[in-house]
Amino acid sequence: GRRGKPAEKVAEEACRQFVEYHRSGACLEGHLADQLILPLALASGPSAFTTCRITQHLLTNVWVVEQFLDVRFEVEGEEGEAGRVKIG
């Protein structure tokens, strides 16, 4: 939440995000997906995961990691929608 935001509003937003994630059938929630880009880039071997939401932050993290490391990611899906991320 945030200062001044009613607890009911915080709960409503949290529940909405959970339902979106749960209904998508994806392996990862959108906020976690962008945090795994660097560890997967450093791991040996191919990796892939599904996410309930491709975010601009995920796409930015992919771009930044590709600038520094000799890796290429494949992002399937559109921003704001469920998708799949592959490396290797």
C-alpha cells in the first residue's frame, strides 16, 4: 500500500493481480519474471519460463543484459499480455 490509501483498495488491487496470475496458468508472476533475466543469462544451458504479464521492465532487462553478455533472449507475446521467455 501507500500512505493514505485505504486498506480495502490495497486488498482489491492485490486480489486482482493474484487472480490475473492464477488464471493465466503461467509459471511466474510478472514482477518475478523480470528479476530472473540476469540469473538465467548467467546459468549454463537453455532456460524458459512463462509469465502472466510481459512488462516493459522485463523487456528492458532483456535488452540491458543482451548489451553486456553474449546471450540472446526470445520473448514470445505482447507487452501487457501473458507470454514466454526463452534463452539458449
